[in-house]
Amino acid sequence: MRAFVGISLPADFADWFHESMEPIRLMTSKLRLVPPESCHVTLRFLGEISREEIGDVVYRLSASLRSVPNTSVSLERFGMFRRNGWPAVLWVGPRAVPEGLRSLAATVSTSLLGLGSNARVDHFEPHVTLGRFAAGTYDQDVASIESMQVKGYVIPVENIVLYESLMGQGRPVYVARAAVSLARFAE
């Protein structure tokens, strides 16, 4: 199965999403929004793992995270990823990565070394993907989005989730396969 470890978002994120995306939707018709229920923060993309490895993933995460305290991340700015120089993905993320979140991502990544088909270790840039731009979207079509004011949204991080990524009708569907709780407080 195609898998990743991430942070799920609270149910009220959908309200924030709809409120925040409405002005952007009115600015451009070239953005296909992600369904809010699919939104998350990826900590580590694993690629392909077997169903038999789910237990190993959960065991490793549980062992490594038992003393990692809860944390949070604030969504405070819009950004874009580009593909071949063109705007491709609209995301929202923090202005600066909180140390607790950076440490959590590093612990997750280290604990899962050797699992999955993805051996890459990417620079951690926490974000929530909000939508994808159509091919042929120019910078001038979307330039004002990155400078827009973001109504802040705080994500409490009390557990992490192992997700399976299934290809749905033109977009992936993410299914939670296991969750691991963080320590309530630092030991």
C-alpha cells in the first residue's frame, strides 16, 4: 500500500477552509480545491509498504514517540509550489516551523528508516495542500494570493496517523490505518 505519516486536522478545519478559500476561488478559476476532509500535514512519506509492515510502523512510532510531548502548528501564510517554473500547488503553513514540530518530524523520520520504498529524506516544510492549479496558470494569475492575509488556524498535535493513499476518481483518498498518541507532557 502507498503510505505516509501525517497530522490529521480537527473537524472545524472545514469551516476555516471554506471561509479562507472563498475569496481565492473568486480570484481565479484555475484552482481545483482539495476536499477539506483530505487535508493533513505530512510528516514522512513512506511510499510502498506491505500490509504486514503496518504493525512494524506502529511499533516503531509508539516506541519513539512515547516521550515526545504534544505540540501545535499555526497556519499563518499562503505559499505555492511550482513545477517547471509554473504555479502548481497552493498551500498554507506556518511562518516559522515550531521546534516541537521540527523535532517530531525528525523523530518520525528516524524511527521509520528502512521502511517503505521512499528512501529520500526531504527538507521538512510543514504545510496543508489546499488546491492544485490547472496547467497554463501564470504567476500574474495568482501572484496576489501569496500576499493575502491568512486568518490564523492552530492545529493541536496530540497524535500522528499512518495513512494509506488510494487513488480515487482523479484524486487520492486518504484512509487512516493507525494512530499513535504523543506524550501529554514532556518527561
